[in-house]
Amino acid sequence: MYRRLAAPPSSLVLALAAGLFAFGAVAAPIPDTPAAGKAVVWSAPLRRADPRSLGASAGVWTPDGKHVLTAGAKRVDGESVGEVRVWDAATGKAVRSFHGTATTYANRAGHLAVSPDGKTVAAGGVVQGPNQLPGACFVEVWDWDREEPRLKLGRFTFPVSGVAFSPDGKSLVAVDLAGTLQGWEAATGKPLFRAALGRQRVWGLAFHPTAPVVAVADDDGGIGFYDAATGNARTVISGRPGGDLSAAFSPDGRMVAYGGLGRAGRPPVTILDARVPKAGAAALDNPRDTANDLPDVGCVYQVAFSPDGKLLAAACQDKAVRLFDPATGRLGAAATDHADFVYSVAFSPDGRRLLSVGRDAVKVWAVAELLKRKPG
């Protein structure tokens, strides 16, 4: 039924289970000069040069492809202050930042989003402290031309693990680790729904490109499709071996991919054919099952389809960025230029570049050159 990308099992680090990561100091960006045959266009190291800055764990592109954004934190007067940093996508230069009330926006890959028109930014934030109270986790929303947030949404008990705008940009949906799914009008912050999914350690969230449906993934190996207007369940599959940490739809909505844990004999990436109607249950199927001889990747923190749907990128715990053919599940390329876990991946709007955010660095890759890297 499922098309799988196989890898031996691996244990998940305790920090992932907690939903928070520790980061070192961030460096000022050190862009590489693009050159023929060079896969890395630029790389911004995250552990030297700027003692005020802390790391990042999520990355996205603006719709015009001119900037990339990362969510994390910086240190000011000995305190952690949440920061969404904006980088020039061509040079790797950090050009500006968004700030809010959070002590950090560094939770994990899926908690940062830009609206389809590029005018609005949303990130899941946390106010950390020894006596953290309910409501200390939330979503903040910024207008592109303002540093301070316009909206502060939701009162989540646990860190927000997924944020996504609807394809028309009119609504915003978020989910936390405890499985609380909430939706709002993106322009006003008016609540649309709040639903308890009855699932624990929910990590991934993705909007379907044509149907009013969001997909979520959880650490217990469950995947589910929910109505994006009400939060009601459409289709839920639970009890699969392993667990899922991220979800992504192909641009045409005909495939869905889940990245997760390589344990209990389950490969860390699964690709399914998806039929998602505008109303009613979704159908998942895949008659092809391709086994790939992968090393122990540990787990996959995020998966992302290219704009043409012909590639699937994976951010891997074993410090690698991998590219797969989603039609067959075959591994096409792999690069281990990162020195630590890779948390986030995202293709540029034209599909020619790939953003990766790791524990060590933010990198932008030339996809054509990356495809020349030997799989592994």
C-alpha cells in the first residue's frame, strides 16, 4: 500500500521528544561565491562570530524567491529573545529580523510560514521559564514591513509544532505537540475553530493545495486529514510502526509524504498517493514499494516537494540533505556538508535552489549541482 524509503532503525534523541533544541552562538553569514560545479551557493554558520545570536530550526522562502527566513532566538542582556531572521537569498547576508514576545521561535521545522502573497509572516513562539503556564505557547503574526507582531494567536499548553497559511492566504492554522489544532482568519485573527485531535506528540502540518484540508503527523505513527474550516476529522490512520515528524503535499495534491523516525522496521520517509476531495474522506494508496539501501539516517525532521513535484527533499538527523524521486521512492542524491542535524528543507519558488537549516548552519544549494552528489 505504501511506497517507502528504507533505512535501518535508529533511536530518537531526548531533545526531540521534548520538542526543544539547544543551540550555540550564531555567526554572521559567510556566503560562498556561486561557481560552476558548486552545490552550495552560500552557507551561514551558526556557531561562531556573533555571541548574541542563538540558532534556528526552521526555514522558508518568500514567494518571490528573494529572501529566506529562519526562526530561532538571540541573546540580549543575558536573556533569550525570539527572532525570525531574514536573509538575502542570493548572497546569504542577514538583512533584518522580526521580534515579538517569545523567548524563542526555535522549536522545530514546521512552525514558520509566509503567506502566499509574501505580505505576512507567522511563527510559533514560546515564553520559557521555570514556572511555564498554559498560554505560554502561541503563534505571532507580522506584516512584512513591520518588526513587531500584529497578532498574537492561541493559548497552547505545549509548543507549536506546525503553522501553515491556506493556499488563498485567508486563513492560518496551527497545531501544538499535544494535538490541539486551531484556525484563524489571517487578516483579523478571528478564531475559526479549536479542536482537540486526541493525539499526542503531533509534529507535522500541511495544507492541501486545492481541498480545504490539512494533514498532520504524530510521533506514534499516525497520520490524519482534517477539515481546515472546522478541525473535524476526515481520515485518520493510526498504529503504524514508528512515528511521523513532518508532512508535505505535492504541488498537485496527488501525493503526500511523511518524514519520521527510522525505528521498529519502519523507513523514515513514506510517500503515498492521495485522493483528497473537497468534502468527505481522503483515500491513500500506493501500489509501488521501492526499497532503498540507505544508511542509518536516524530520523527525518522535514520533507518538502519541489514546485514541479519531481523531487522530494529530506532533512536528516545524520547531517545529510537527501533528494528522492517521489514517483518511485528512489534516492537520487545526498550531501553531508552540514556538521550536525539538519532540521528543515525548502525549495525556492522556481525549484532551482534548496534551503537547508541545520544545527550548525543555514545553507542554500544549487539543485542541479546537488543532484550530482552520490546517494548515500
